[in-house]
Amino acid sequence: MITRISRNRDRAFSTRNAVLFLLAALSMAWTGACLADDYPDGCVSCHVGDTPKPKSAYRLDLQLADLGHGKGGERTKEIPTGCFRCHASTGDGAAGKLGPYIHLIHFRGEKNPFLKKYGGDCSSCHQMDPNTWRAVAKSGPRNWEMTVGDTKIPD
Amino acid sequence: MKDRFRVLWAAALSGLFFCAGIAVADEFPEGCVSCHVQKIGDVDFRLNTLLAQIGHRKVDRLKVIPRDCGRCHASDDGEDSFTVMIHQIHFDVPNINLFVQRYGGACTHCHEVNTESGEAGLKNGPKNW
């Protein structure tokens, strides 16, 4: 009798443990999903589409052309690092600093697709540099080919 | 057992919320002082208490946190700047850092973007001591 009770208890215990384990695994998977970097190169890891529809991020050369931006953006090799040659971080470049322009684009308006579809995460564009403990904008090579007239210019 | 069960549920749920990031209501609207509160369990987690324990001079006269920390701590002062200090405290050794593990390590716990100017800055709040 006593042994049976304790065996039952054991079984109850192990099912509970299994549930606990599952939950623990689930919550770890969640944390993992959050911590894994979906956009290791920042802008160019997310701006990958060829068309503006459905409302999502499409290639930056196209997106900038839509805004009526000059060709300087398209000619840039490292995004956004190369953009700083005009948009200096100090604010005293030829064009305004990039941070405020980019923040407004991605954070203004409740229906902003960056907030709605992409979670509005600073870490999609920034990372903490563990040597200097300063946050920097992630960067990566452009994901389009340059064209002059109708001719593609290889890198 | 039941307690552990609840704790794990809470962990899973909060995991969900952290993933949603900015889309959910802001848990820490005033930054530092919304999180460094008088009671986390049995611990007094307020900044005046924590700082006293690491031998920091008194911070009783400050009014707005972290703005007034800037009376002595410059934001751009090389390796010892406030930026470097506060970032390192909250992000170093991520696998055991409580800010990363328990609070999801979100920039937006401390920072916010001003949707008029586009500048990113710090949240502030009156001292809670």
C-alpha cells in the first residue's frame, strides 16, 4: 500500500516535472528568439525586398529614390557607415545627422510598420560594443548593384 | 511545487512581453527609478542604497534621475564616462547579468526616442528616496 502510494506520487511528480521542463524549455526558447540577432548587418539585413508592397522594408536604394534622395545614397558601399560622409554623426556634415532622420522614419506614428511588424527594437540597428561599452549602429555592405545609365557597375 | 510552476509561467509570459518590446505598455516609464525600487522581494534596490553599498558619496541632494547624476558624471569623458559605466554595469557578462537575464536587456528600459525631434535620449524621473 505504502509503496503504491509513493509510486503514484512519483509518477505525478515526474509528469509535473515534465511539464515544468517543457515550460522552462519554452521560456528559454523565447528568450533565445529575442537574443538571437535577426538583423546582424542592421539596415541591409532588413531592407531586402524589391517592392514597396506589402508595407514592409524594401531595398534602400529604391526606398531612398522614393524619397527623392540624391544618388549619393545609392553610391554608398557600407550602410550606414558610408552615409556618414555627408550625414556626419557630429551634426556638422554637409547633411543633417542620420540618427534623428532614421529614428523618425521608424518610430513616428502608431501604425508605423517598423513598430507593428518588426517589434520596434533598437537592437535591429544598434549593438553594444563590449570593448568600449558604447552602442554603435550595425553596418553591412550594400545589397544592390550600382547602375550608371542602364549599365550595372560591378563592385 | 505550485509556486515553482507559477514562477515558470511568469517567466514564460514575461519572455513573451519582452519579445513584443515597445509594442506593450512601458513597464519602466521613468527609467532608472522605475526599476530600482524599494522592494524587489526583500531587497532595497533603490540607487541610493546600492550606491552607498559600493562606497559612493551620498546622492541625497539630487532631484531628477539620471539627469542630476550628470552634475558629476560627464557623458563624454572617455573610458570613465557615464555612458560606459552604466552600459557596462547592465550588459557585462550577459549570461549572469540580471539586467539581461531578468529584464531582457532592452535599451528602452532606460532610453526613449523623441518622436518630434528624432533624438534618442534618456528617460528621467524624480528620485525615489
